[in-house]
Amino acid sequence: MQRVAIVDPTESTRESLRTLLLGVDFVWLDNECARYEYFADVIQSAPPELVIVALDADKNKALQLIQQLSAEHPTLPILTISHDHQALLQSLQKGAKYFLTHPVGLQDILSALRRALGEHSGGASSQSGRITQNTTSSVVALLGSRGGVGTTTIAVNLAATLAADPNHAVALLDLDLALGDADISLEVSGSENISIADLAHNIERLDMNFLRRALAKHEGTGLSILRHPLEIGQVGMIHEQHVDRIVNLLKMSYTNLILDLSKGLLPTDLTGLRMADQILLVAQLELASLRNVVRLLHCLGGEDGLVEKIRVVINRQGAETIEEGISIKKAEEVIGKPIFWQIPNDSKSVIGARVAGHPLIKFAPKSAVQKSFVGLSQAMYGKPASGGNKGSKRGWFGRG
Ligand SMILES: Nc1ncnc2c1ncn2[C@@H]1O[C@H](COP(=O)(O)OP(=O)(O)OP(=O)(O)O)[C@@H](O)[C@H]1O
Ligand SMILES: [Mg+2]
């Protein structure tokens, strides 16, 4: 995602430009300015990858600004827009590199942006050398094979385990929109009343400040969480396009996004699955859950690239309540795929942590189940997570 700033004193054209840019998934509208005089200051501290200057509100002031921008930021690409061919020509003489004539359509802006950003990107760094896109950002989606198998428990504790690494910025998105409960396991401060519904409602006006305020933070771990809608009635207003945009924007600020999906295979869930780099399909060693793993693998296998990302995780291994005598070997035969990881049953630690509102890494850092989450994160990323379980490479119950 590349950052773009626009200046256009005319509200109507500025709004249509903003709407156009919101339809382009590789740019982030970083700043919008209504005054030519202020624009240079607005972008001074963190210049974007591209600026767009609309000339028609005041041609002279606009040209003066372009001259100033090209002197202060010689490598910053400037795209100008106008009805007036003469003005466009003059803007090129003052330092603009690209231009578009009004009216500007989506296709026009797309190709201009691709050209401008493609020619000038040279990596993910901005003019100031600040990294603006986190190219290593990883998205993990968690999907349960039936209700209550521990999907949310794994999402929360995997996220908290990853967040323990100071190089990580981790956000957990509760996409179990109607009945999600990830926030119960995380006692958070601030942003009490902001949820994904507010982001969806303001999708056209989202800026980085609003986005940051929308995520609540768990103090003990530094993990951020975007909650499910507070009112179940708001679920209908959240569409897959919202999820797509929100995930893409959050990837700019976070190294790891963990998506706790619903079991409804809704369009929002499918978007999460498509956007994920890895999908953890959570199951338990019992018939209904394993049968659903087979059904889900079959169903998701219909779409290119999904099944390859799926890793089956068995939760509550060793639970007395699971008495069907199904071994890991048998489960692997049934689903036709290796079990990627196994998480031990530990009701005392898991329920205690949930009641306390703190992930296991804080509540029971030495428990076998927390060690298993460390192992899981290592297995997923092929490198040690902070506070790792040095003793056993693939965790307590992991396959060797
Ligand atoms: N490894 C574990 N050991 C013991 N108890 C566990 C473990 N994992 C999850 N649980 C318990 O199982 C119950 C269901 O867990 P959780 O809410 O995480 O499941 P879920 O799949 O997200 O459920 P839902 O279908 O409601 O979304 C909770 O009471 C939780 O404490
Ligand atoms: Mg859940």
C-alpha cells in the first residue's frame, strides 16, 4: 500500500477524487488538504509516495505550490489534474511528472497511479526513509470445524504469544461478527465502544487515526483487538469489501493479523480465508469435528490456493471428555492431511485465563498449553518466538 496525499480546495472534486482513490486497493489516502498554502506543511513531516494537486481552484497558487514541492522534495512524484490543458502544461514545467484531464475516471486514475508509483516506488520506503508498507505482514485466519472446539482460545493465545516479540505489532480481528467473544479473554482499556461496525460505517472516511482508535489494547501483552459489532443488528452492514479494506489498511501498521472467523462461511469469512497467508483449521479428536474437517477441506478445495494454506490443529488433546478412541494417526488417515499441531487440554489454565481476562502468556506462562502455543508460533513461522519453549522443537504434542 502506497501513501497518497491530495490537495484540492474545491470540495466536490476533492470528494470525487477521494471516492476514486478509495476504490484503489494499493493506495492509502494519507492526507487530504483544502488549502494550497497549507499543503507543504501538511506533508512535511512524513511525505507520502505521491501527491495529487488539482489545479482548477486557483491555478497560480497551485503552480506556486508545485514549484515549492519539487524544490523541497525533488524525488516526490506530483500528479496534477485540471480541465485546462495550458495549466497542465505549466504544471509539468514547474516540476509535476504526471497529469490527468478532467473528468477523471477510475481507469484513468488507476493507470496514472500504477505508472507514477511503479516508476518511483523502488521499494517500500517513502521519501523520508520511513517504512510505509509492512511487506512482511502476515495474516492468519482461524476457522473452527464446529462450535466450541477452541478457535477463539487459539486465536487469542497465538496472538498474545506473537505479541511477546518486541519486533511484532499484533492485531486480533474478531470476524465472528454475530456471536464473537474474543474480547472476553482480553481485558482491554480504551476504545470501549468502537468496533468493526464503526469502521464499516465510516469506511469512506477511514484515516489512520480513526483506525488506531478503533483497536483496543491489552496492556499486559500489547496485543490490539478489533471487536465484533456491539449490537448483533449491526452485522448486516459489514460486507466483504469492508473486511478486505480494513485488513489491507491494518497490514500497514501491524506485522501480524489474526482473524477469528465465524463458522458460517459467510462472505466476510471467505474474504478472511482468501486474504490469509495461513489458515488454522481447528478440530478435536472426535467424529463430528473431524467429519467437518473433511467437508471443509472438500468445499474450500473448490477454490484455487485455499487448501494449500490450511493447517489442521487438534485442540484439547488428552481431554477426558473426548473418549472416542480416535488417534492422531486415524485422524490423519480420515482427513488425508497431516495434523500440523496439537494443543493439550488444560481446563484449569485456559478457563482461569479467560475469567481473568488475560492470555495464557500472562496468566500461566509455564503451563503446558502456553508452551504449546509458543511451539505453534515457531512451527508456523519457522523461527523461535520470544519466550520460546527451548526444550522441545515441535512443542509438547507436536509431530516430530
Ligand atoms: N486447550 C484447551 N484446554 C481446555 N479447555 C479449552 C481448551 N481450548 C478451549 N477450551 C475451552 O473450550 C471452550 C470453547 O472454547 P472457545 O470459545 O475458544 O471455542 P470456539 O471454537 O471459539 O467456540 P465458538 O464456536 O463459540 O466460537 C471454552 O470454555 C474454553 O475455555
Ligand atoms: Mg469462538
